[in-house]
Amino acid sequence: MFSLFRSAYTLAKKQSDILLINPDRFKRFAILVLILLFLVGCSQQPVQESADPQTTAPPVNNNSVPSHEVQPQIHESEFRTGTLVFVAVDSSTYSQLKLEIDRYVNDVQKDLNLTVALKTYDSAVDPKKIKQDIVTEMQNKKLEGIVLIGAIPFIKIVQSPTGDYPSDVVYFDLQNTCDYDAAGNIESSSLWNKCGYMAPFHDHQFWIGRITPPQNGMQLLKNYFKRNHEYRMGTLQYDKKMLAYLQIVQADVNTGARDNVEQEFRDSLKRGWLYSQSSVDLLIPTDKTCSMDGEYLNKLDQESYESVFVNAHGAPTMHECDITSDTIKKHQPKALFYEFRSCSVGDFSNPDYLAGQYLFNGNGLVVSAPPTVVFGASVVDEGMEYLLSRGMTFGDAYRSVGNANTWLLGDPTLRLRYNVQGNAKISVNVDQLKLDKLPVCQRKPTMDFRRDCGMQNVTFVIQNIGSKELTIKSADMVYNYTPDTIPETGGAMGTVALYKPYEFDELHNFYVWYLSPGENVTVAVVFWPHQKGTFGGKVRIWSDDPTSPLTYVPFTASTS
């Protein structure tokens, strides 16, 4: 989803020498791109962008060697004293795997320099009890994320247009703001209009990951923690390469869609900064048979990919063309990390769920997969890939750009890149922004926000205090929604402007701002409240600062 809005975002930026986006226009751009890229039922018609197909991302080491050091760099902006990861495990699993789980907890504490609180529960525990324990542990600590191991209970999202599906969103809802039915499940509509977890540009305060094997999976779980430890220690061998299987194209292989899909995918790779074109093996069907499945499986058998991307129609225990849970159990893929744009493959309520087979059979460590029907595009999530390229954990990258219909299965505390180097350093001159006495600006179809609602703003300054050039990729806003502040019509409620001309980065096919050492730029923040009240959120600055790829500036806003 981030990739699609980023495409619209880029189009909007081409219209001005500064990033000053009218939210309604931004929304129209995004909707246009969504319409062009999506088809109902998890398929899409991609849009070809104008780009040089020979332009590549920075080269990476493709040798079959460990990809990181034993003692990784700690990200000062994300990991510090007073930060907490909460681990919940069912009592039966812990009693059988105490050695492995205790070692895992110790690894996370050392790797990320934070506190890990481990709690065990009966598999029939009420999620309310787990939530109470999380809140208790959070006292005087910032919650970084939650890891659920084994048979920790989940709830269902009910009354969804696509049917009920399992979810751990209940653990996001520590203040119980969602609407629950008598069985403790959450009504789908309240995720948008009550607790806001699927509202646009939601500021997720922490991440959640689930490590739950398919049925009869205790040995699979034991093996998982073994290779998790080996990965952190740098002894798990693999190639820094991606395998991408865009099987979704099969139905439209003769319509010209194939070339468009390939171009769009390669453009998204450039914007992600994680893989060069030469380090990606791309499989796109050339006919309407299932012959490409064989090549896909052969590559999974023969090569140790770092990551795999799949866009194909799916169901809980299969994805097209004909890859089933039994197929993956037989082949035992060597790849480590998976991203699926396939409906329902992440339905962990199914004892034979396909994403679980990818995660636990073979060398899997993290799988990003939807537990329900989704609308997917054949582009990598470039925002997530960029943050992973800068050394963020899967959890923090997902929290920053992920959407509520795709879950992290496996361990969110892992990283793809360690010891990210660079001498650029971002600095901001404020701790918080405040906008007071703003007029209410109710949305209308033909509204021009700047004309109809004014341009009252606050400013702050970004400076490069490092010794090398700083690249700023983007600036945007996320919101701390409460039930009375969620915009009924969706879309952003504010915008951010950098008062400096942007430049086109040909290497990554994107518009950016460059700051020389010592140079600064003024940033203006405009907010248009849609109703009376007090609002809050953060301005986010995306940059190539090796220790702070995302810089946050909190803001509050109130009406007159």
C-alpha cells in the first residue's frame, strides 16, 4: 500500500519546486494510481513509469557469506535504555523449548540493547490478561513491540466484506477503543472509524509479530529458534539476492500487461535501495500454463536467497499457479525472508496455513503475508525496503509503513542489514511543534485547502551536521487517532513543505533533496482540522542518516 501512495506522491511532487501537497489533490493522485494498479480479487493492471531500465541501485555483495557482523550497530534513534519488547508464550511450548526460548530472549536483549519481558500463559488465556500484563510492563518503558510464540490466542475481525479472518490487532488496542462483540472479536468497521488502526496515515506506536507453527509443529519451532540464533551469530549461509515470482500476470500474459508489470517492479526496486537489478531473479509467466511453477521451485531448491517476493492469487493453503502447503513441506526452501501479495496465505487460524509452511519448513525467518483477501500490486514495498536497507528491524520498518491487513509472521526483531555506514547526520532544531487556534476545515469535493482554509503553519529547520552530503527522500505526517479525530472521508489532514528545490535521483528513480555538510533547510507544517478538537501526530523525515533513517518531530494542533 505504501508503494502505491508513494507513486502518487511522486507525481504530485513533480508539479512544484517544493513539497507542498494539497491533501485533496494528493488523495486524487493516490486514488488514480490505485485504480490503475488494482483489480478486485487481488489482481492488478500496473502502470508503466518513465524510467531508464538500465539504472541500478547501489551494488551489494552477492557472495554466499554471512550478511552481517556478530556484534551489530545499535540504532540510537530506535533502541535505547528504557525500551521494551514483550514476549508472550504458551506454557506448553515454553516447557518443551525453554532452552531455545531463553536463548532467543538473551539474543534479542544483546542485539537491540533493550529489555525483554517474557511471560507464559495457558493457551486458553483471555487476551485481556495479556494486555493488562503488557500495560504493567510498560510503566517507565517505551514499548517497542510484542512477540507472540506458540498457541497464544487471537481474535477475529468480523463483519468484514471479505469474510471473518484472524487478527492480533487486539494487542494493539491496549486502551480497548475498538468495538468488540460478545465473543471478544472486533467489528471490521471499527478498525476504520473507532480505533483507527486502518485509518490512513495511522501512527503505530509499536509492532506485533507472531511465531506460530502449523499443526504438530514443536520440532519445527525448535528448528526455527536454532536458525534464528545462527542468523544473528552470522553462521547461516545465504546469498544477498531476491527471487521475485509475479505469477499474477498469467491471466493477462497476452495483453501487454507483462511488460508493464516488469517495468513497474524494476522501478520499485530502484526506489527501495535494497537490491540492485542484477541481484534479483525475476520470474514472469510467458504463457497460461503452470510451467513457471517448476522453475520457481527449482530456484528455491537450488539457491539460498535472502528474500522472496510473490504476487499470486491465493488461499489459506495455496497460491497460484499450483503451490500448496504440501509442496513447500516437500521442497524445504532455503530462502530466509518472504513478502506475499497473495490473499489469505497468512491465515494462521488454519492449521496448515501456507505462510507457516514457508516460515517453518526450510530456512524461513520472517514472512509478511495477509490473513485475508487483499488488493496487491507487483511492486516491492519500497518504503519498507528502504528502511530495511538502512538497518531497521522488520518490526520497526513494518510499523512505519505497513498496513493492518498484512501481518508479520516470524521474528520482527531481525534485521537485513547491519553496520550501515555513512557520515551524513540529520538534526532538527525543535523537540515539538504546536499549532493553535486553527479554523475548522470541513472537506468538500471541490475544495482547495490553501484557498478555502488558509495556510497557517509552523516551521522548523533541518540541518546536516555530518561530514558528508545528506539525502532527504521524503517528508510526511502520521496521526495519533482517537475515536473523535478520525477523518470520516479519509486522507491526510496536513502537509509538509521543504523550502528548497528538489532534484531527481536517477539511480533510485525518485525526487530527493540534498543537503551539503552544514547546510540547512526550513520546513513548514500545515494542518487542516476537519472538526473541532485537539489533534496529535508526528512529522516524519526520511533520510539516509545511517543511525536515523526516520526522524520524528511530534506535533499537536487545536481548533479556535
